[in-house]
Amino acid sequence: MKESAFFVDYVFGSFFSFEKNNYPILSAFAESKVDTLVVTTKPEMHCSGCETRIKSNIRFVKGTKKIETSVPNQTVTIIYDRRKSTYADYEVAFRKLGYDIEIVGK
């Protein structure tokens, strides 16, 4: 009986526990690797065409998960995997489109 209880605890307990020290392999999945970057552009976005151009091109930066643009607020919010890309990667991508970027918030 003890052996089967140990087996169940070992198999199911390890899959459902995300404590860092107990199961180091699974704890990597519990940590967030996603970051948010909020930037403003120079020159400013002025129309939906600017938004479309940014969304259509920035999505190709490795690790980009989601892009939201706001012409009224003059912001671009990017949700990305920080293991795959950095702020510098986005600077380069925006520069290719003719924009400079500056961090607004996080």
C-alpha cells in the first residue's frame, strides 16, 4: 500500500507542484518569461496606416507575442518573450521603419 501511495504522490504531486526548490525542472515553467514594453515613436503615429505598418512589421521580431498601438496616446505596447528579444532588437526594427522609440513605461 505504501508503494502505491508513493507512486501516486511522485507522479501526480510532481506535476501539480510548482514550488521552486522541490521540482526545479517544472519550476522553470512557473516563472514568467514574458515582459511588456511600452514605447512612443518619433515621428509620431498619426493614422491607422501608421499603426498597421508598425504591427505588420514589428510582429516579426523574435519572441513578440502581442502588439497594441494607440494613436491618441502615442504608444506602442509590446508583449514579448525576454529570452528571445531585447529592447535593442525593437530599436533596430523600428529604425528600419523610419521610427525612433523611447520607453514610456512598463
